[in-house]
Amino acid sequence: MTPLSPEEFASVTNDTFVNRLEFHPLLGSTNDRSLELAREPHLETPLIVLAATQTAGRGRGANRWWSGDGALTFSLILEPGLLDLPPTVWPRVAVVTGLTLCEVLAAQVPSASVRLKWPNDVHVDGKKVAGILVEVPPAAYPVPARLVVGIGINVNNSWRDAPDEIRDKGTALCDVGGAALSPGELLTELMNRLSDNLRQLAETPEVLAPRWRACCALTGKTVEIQQGERLVRGVCLGIDDDGALLVQQESDRIKLYGGTVAKVS
């Protein structure tokens, strides 16, 4: 596998809303680097931090993201104020990002089933192909409010090379489609679709809800959602208009705005 190079991603800053791309051949965590940059008052955003190799990628909680050579791992720093996104819709950015991934990846592997496993994973044919981690760095004048959207996609890192303990849980686009993809073209398409969807979140959020409901992988299934020490079990009714997961228990309908999917049956 040929290592990624910054030249592959020239179209990202030329043809999308991204103003700057910071490329690293080797980096611990793109989210950690982005949180560091987000403390700078005059940072030019949107900005992408991209790593050809990420050694300590983070998922939700204590989870770690495995990525072999050929994966696309990056973080996007956004200023919601510049995108007219009020704080009330910030919790929906993760779901919008998941929807965007589903729409873009479905076009790459049209014969496969691409679904959003709420709140932050994208699956292809039932196996994880991408993960999302949205973080809100501290903001105090003169630093504006910012969001860090971390994304990892298994693109050309064949899952045959994954550790034994996770090999049956994930997949890569190259394995599903049978051919390598252009990471630069994929990232450009992803950023253009994300900017469109974020604009809709700011202006007409009601048009997004039917689309993320349509790609929800959990609808109709019995789920167990862990929220700290609380375990919620019931039948998933899908993702609500505000990005919450709807779970039907015996007589109660519960809305969950966060948590970890512990079990699906």
C-alpha cells in the first residue's frame, strides 16, 4: 500500500468549504491535535487535521480506533457561528455526519447495505466501516466556540490485516467493492456533502430527519443502551427529529441523547 501524501488532498481545499488541511505522515490522534489547535484565537476554519498513520486514535469513552495503512483518519475543526448553527442543534452534528457518511459511502459500494448505527458508527453489510467522535473544546474569549469532528474510515486498509480479535467486526471499502479507492476524491466528496447537510441543519433541519431515519441500522431491533450505570432495554423505534434514539419499553417511550449500544438482537 502506497503511503498517503498531501498532494492527494489538494482538491479538498480547492473544491470544498475547507480552508486549510494539516497533513501528518504519523500522528497519535487527529482529535487530540485538533483540540490543541482549537485553543488558538485566530485559527482559520474549517480546518482538517489528517494523518496518514494514526497510532492512538480515540473512539467514544475508552474505545480505541484501529486503522491500518490505507485508512482515512482525520478531524474537522468547525466554528458553528460561521455556519449559522445555533447551540440547540450542535448535538445533531454527529448524526448529520453519520448520515453524510452513509450517503457518500453508499455511492462507493452501491451493492452493499450502508447503515448508521446510532450514535457514531457506520456499518456496511453489518460490519463497522467508519466511526465518528465529536468533541467540544473549551471556549472563552477571544477563542470562539468550535467543534471537532473526528472521522475514521476503513478505505484501502484491507480488514484481512486487522487484529484477530476484531477481524469479524469490521470491514473496509476496498474489501466490499473489490478495488482501491482514491482517498482524496472520497474526502472531497464527503466535505461537499457535509457542508450541504450542515447548511440544511442550520436552515431546514426538518429535511434531514427522514433521511437519517431511513439509514438507521437499529430500527425494529431490541437494543440495550448503556448510559453510565443505567441500562436501557427496549425496541428501537428509530432516530427522532432531534437526533435522539427512540426506544419503546413496555409502557414508556424513551428518548436517548447519548449512550453506548451494548447489545442488538
